[in-house]
Amino acid sequence: MKILMVCLGNICRSPLAEGVFRNKSNYRKLNIIVDSAGTSDFHVGATPDYRSIEVARKNNVDISNLTARKFAVSDFSNFDYIFVMDLNNYNELMKLTENDSQRRKIILLTEFLFPEQKIQVPDPYYGDEKDFETVYKLIEDSCEKIIEKLFL
Ligand code: 4NP
């Protein structure tokens, strides 16, 4: 199984989701490949925002060696599920789809935690440390629920 985490810059939220999910997956010995990407090319090649690295580190998750890349249409065939952080990401990816099989792969990260409520993982880029902690918690709870609903 292969899953992709997507946000706008691939430096704040989706690297956190990638690291958190990978940790949970490894802990449970699940055979899931996890990657992340951004809908934009703003930060391609960059390591995660230091505030994301820091909140992850505090929770024993190391994301310091990840590098940002832009989402590619080929990701639709390379991944089984594509989890997006917010509705902008959702709409941007939907624009790139060509069939229902691709459309069905795109799921809001919080969907299994808060079904049909369209809860978004807020963009913390212009926020402070507290915002990154809130985002971390929402990402962690969402990933836990995804594993419970789809992979156990
Ligand atoms: P992310 O956060 O989408 O969670 O990686 C952002 C990072 C950078 C920008 C916006 C959001 N930016 O405008 O550069």
C-alpha cells in the first residue's frame, strides 16, 4: 500500500503527516509506503519548516531529512490514497484528475476522524509555535483514525 500526504508548500503540514504516519505504521509493522508533496513549487528542494521539525522532534518523530517536491500527475497512479490537508489542496488536485478512479483517491486527512464535517488542517505558515502544536495534534489524531479505519 502507498499513501501520499499533500499540502500547499510541502514544508509545514504534509511533512508532519508523512513523519507521523510513518512512525505509526512502523510501530504497528504495517507495510505502507508514505510520501508527501505540495500543490505548489514554492519550496521545492527545501527541508521542512524548522517549527514543524521542532514539534515533530518533541514527539519523537524525525522529519529533518525530508525534502519538498511538487505533486505530479503520475502520483495518481503511484499512490493508493492521497490525503490532503485542506479544501484548497483538494480542489487543486481535483482539477488535475482525469477519471473517477483518480478522484476517489483524494481524501481530506480529517475525514475518518470527523466524517463529512470537512474539517481542514489549518495552514500554520504565518502562525506561531502554538499553531504548529494544534496542527500536530490534529494530524496525529487523523493519522491514528486512518490506520484504524483503513489498515487494521
Ligand atoms: P504548508 O505551509 O502548505 O503546510 O507547507 C505553507 C508553506 C509555505 C507557504 C504557504 C503554506 N508559502 O506561501 O510559502
